[in-house]
Amino acid sequence: MLIRRETPADVDAIRAVHAAAFAKADGDGVPVEATLVDALRADEGWLPAYSLVATDPDGQFEDL
């Protein structure tokens, strides 16, 4: 596993991971947690250096 800083290319995969992790049992709607990071990114206080992702050695996200 490699841990690196998030890049703009990671945004959709990050959203998918959050949506899967916090999916409601009935599958109704998008969980609020899936949009929370988007809202945080848009805030002027966002510190991109602290947004990290973990990938496999080839740079791919696992189990998406």
C-alpha cells in the first residue's frame, strides 16, 4: 500500500469510496458523508496537503 497526497484525478474515486462506505441499507439516495468532502474541498479553509489516499503499488484504488 502506498499513501500519497490526493490529486484532482482522485476526486471521483474518493467520492465512490465514501458512497460505498456509508451507503444506506435501503439504497435510497446519496449518503451525506459522500458529499461532505466535496463541501470541505470548496471551503477556503481546506488544506489539500492533509488529504491523503491509499493505493496499491500500481497507484490504483482497491475494491472500487
